[in-house]
Amino acid sequence: MESQPADPHSNEEQRDARHHLVQHHEVVIVGAGFAGLTAAQRLGRAGVDVVLIDQNPYHQFQPLLYQVATSQIAVSTVARPLRAIFRKLRGHVTVRTAKISTIDAPNRTVMTTDGLAYSGQILVIAAGAEPSFFDTPGAKEHAFPLYSVDDATALSSAMLGALDRAATTRDATPSDTAPSETAFSVAVVGGGPNGVETAGAIAENINYVVAKYYSPQFAVTACQVHLVDMLDTVLSPFTDKSQHYAADRLRAMGVRLRLGTAVTSVDSHGITLADDSTISANVVIWVAGLQANSLLDTSGLSTGRGGRIDVESDLSVAEAPGVYVLGDAANIVDAKGRHLPQLAAVAQQSGKWAAANIEADLQGQPRRAFEYLDKGVLAMVGRGQAVAELGTHRRRVLGPLAFVAWLVVHVGLLSGVAQRLSAVVSWCRDYFTHSRPQVVVHQPGAYARARSGSPTTTEPD
Ligand SMILES: Cc1cc2nc3c(=O)[nH]c(=O)nc-3n(C[C@H](O)[C@H](O)[C@H](O)COP(=O)(O)OP(=O)(O)OC[C@H]3O[C@@H](n4cnc5c(N)ncnc54)[C@H](O)[C@@H]3O)c2cc1C
């Protein structure tokens, strides 16, 4: 790694160079999610000098965050240290843990909050997205998002705190006094795959784990989970039959569906809906939508659909030579003119493809247009059941067979042998015993707030 002054031709860089020590690499990658990680791995193996910068020292596996939040798997299963991933490639890939504050796309330079700048021949922006609360009053303050490892541990701590409070209150209530309201209630806002999986997992916890660890009577009479969406259906990206199957399964597990009504506000007591009805909830989980990462606004690049950056068919940015944007940060349109969805498979494949084009750039070869291989969509709906629509033709599979497909795909997507083994062991143990040895309060502040009765505030610990 070489440290050298910034290019003196740029006023912007001259200004930044006064404040930042600039380090130069062939390729600078912003974000070690599915896209950035895959690109760095492929470039590192090809001997390209890469710096990979992420605010976290680990790669986080978002598809299983809901299982961390519901104590089904350990945090270490979804957070794999970047330095472990790149140990064998450390001669080529430099890992930096830093929060990037500004992207100077024309100069292919990024500035970090710790006063450093990284500049490259090529800049790859793979900074992902962030939760969107759609300006719903109270949502940001009182609802728990589920986007990061931090979110998942805060949520699990708050749910454990609320559950312990509910159990204590019930135990202190004289047996001849009927309690007037549900003691433990969770409202999940957003009926997409993430909301369906989360609500299903909480229902399973109530039915099996709370019943086992607290009491069956407490689980049945005092615990509830609600799933709310403004659309008339759950799983909107899936076909009607899959949607009906998922809704029926959720109801059978005890999830109370509230569809076709928007949430208008959230407060410390729960949520209010557009028809002025309310759902009281100790914990509100917000999985209703995502927006582009606000870091993109600093890049000077023009943004398109959803605030993301429009890319060319080869994943580069027309207005900024040497800049690629990948995964959830990009608007990627395939050869048939379809906008590709924000999925792990799109991010991973775009990372691999961009790396090949970057190698071509460095060797003076032509780039190739991105071809996405659509493997379909999946969602787990409680224990041993899932919906799968596989391949470009969306071949539908429902039930246990879809569950097997879900397991295979997620084990394949997980990064690391230890993480894969740990997930499989947890799933098997959970399936056969319903035990939760990985229940840990990771964020004592979130637990204590929920335990003391002010549960839906999301102040950081
Ligand atoms: C809860 C959840 C469940 C999901 N489930 C599925 C699923 O089942 N199947 C599926 O296909 N897809 C799923 N997705 C979508 C999938 O996870 C995303 O499409 C994918 O992660 C996008 O990859 P990415 O590399 O573009 O961004 P990300 O994976 O989000 O990575 C972005 C990286 O950039 C880093 N970063 C961001 N800002 C900064 C900054 N300022 N400074 C430094 N670093 C920064 C972040 O820390 C992160 O590591 C899910 C998403 C969520 C949130």
C-alpha cells in the first residue's frame, strides 16, 4: 500500500488533501456486503490491489437477521469477520474498518470520518440501502428496523425484556383477576418476505419456545403477534397462490393479519392505522421498506429510481469514468428492460461481473454487459414450511419441499464453513427440540427499557 499526495489537478481533492491523508490503491471498494465482498474476493484472487472499506469489521448476512432477532441462530452465524475472510488474500486486499462520510466520484476518492481518504484508478460503490420509515410519525423513534446486526440484537433484547416484564406482571396478578390486555404483543409492519419470515418466527416462538420456557397457558393467553401491511396481501412479489398459502399458514400459526390498511403513526403504546383503529404493542418492528443509502447523495452522481444510481449495462456509471455501482445502491436494468430487484443474488452476481469488467479495464480489454441469472424468490413461513418460486419461469413449490429449497439456498449464500455448520446445527436442534441455547441479551439498555415498561423507544445503548 502506497501513501501519496492527491492529484493536484482537482480542487476538490486539494481541499480534501488538507484534511485527509490520501492512500492510493488500484481499486477502492465501498461496502463489504454481498456485492463489495464478492468483487473484492474475485479481484484479490486475480492479484489486483484492492482496499475494501466498511463501517463494520464483519460481513453481515441480512437474510437471516430475523433469526438472530428471534434467537434461533447466534450472531456469529450472520457476522463473519472481514479479516478472516481475506486472510489468504491479505497481500492483495486491504481491509479497512471506517465510516465513509463523502464520496468524490469524479476523482474516485472516498473520505472517512477518521480523517483518511482512499483514492483509486477504479472506485466501486456497493454501500447498500437503509430502512425507510416513509416519514410516518413516531416510526423512527419507536419502531425497531431490522437491517443490520445491531438492529437484530437490539430487537431480540427488547423482545426478551418485554417478555420478561409480561411474565412478571402476570405472575404478580392474583389468579382470580382477569388481566384486561395482552401482556406481550409484537406488531410487525410490512408484509413482504422479511415481515412474513419475522412474524412467522415470532409466532413459532410464542407457540413452542414461550410455551416451553415460560408456560403453555401464558403463551396462549398473553402473547400475540400482528402483521400489518397497506396492501391487501402478504408477499406481494409472489404469485396469488403463494400469497394465499403464506397468509393461511400465518393465520394457522396464530399471526393476526391486518391487511389493506396503512400505519399512520407509531408511539410507545403501539401503532395507529389509517382507519383510526389501534394495535397495542410492546414492540413494533418496521420492515416496510428500504431507501437508497444517504451516502450516495454526497457522490455528486445523479440518482434515479428509488434514489439509487443508474448504471450502464456493464455496471459502470456513464457520467463518471472508472466508477462502478453495484447491488442495492444501483438501478440495474437487464437486457429486457426489467429493473432488477434488491436481492442478495443480484448483489452477489453484480459483484462478480463488475470484478471481471474491472480486470478487463486494467488490461485494456473491452467490458461485457451484465447478464443476471434469475434463480427465483423464496420465503420461509414458519417451521418446515416455505414458498418458493424458482427460476425465470417462477416454478412454484409450496410447503416442506420449498423449505428444503430455502435451506439449500441460504446455506449456499452464507459466507464461511463455520457459519454454515453453525446454522445447520441450530436449525436441526430447533426443529427437533425447540431449545434456544443462544438466547443472550446483547444490548442490556434495550432489554432494560423494555423490561421497565418503556419498550418501544429505539434509543441506542
Ligand atoms: C432483513 C433483510 C432480509 C433480507 N432477506 C433476503 C433474502 O432472503 N434473500 C435475498 O436475496 N435478499 C434478501 N435481502 C436483500 C439483500 O440482503 C440485499 O439485496 C443485499 O444485502 C444487497 O447487497 P449489497 O452488497 O448491495 O448491500 P449490503 O449487503 O447492504 O452491504 C452494504 C455494505 O456497505 C456498508 N456501508 C454502508 N454505508 C457505509 C458507510 N457510510 N461507510 C462504510 N460502510 C458503509 C454496510 O456496512 C454494508 O456492509 C434482505 C435484506 C434485508 C435488510
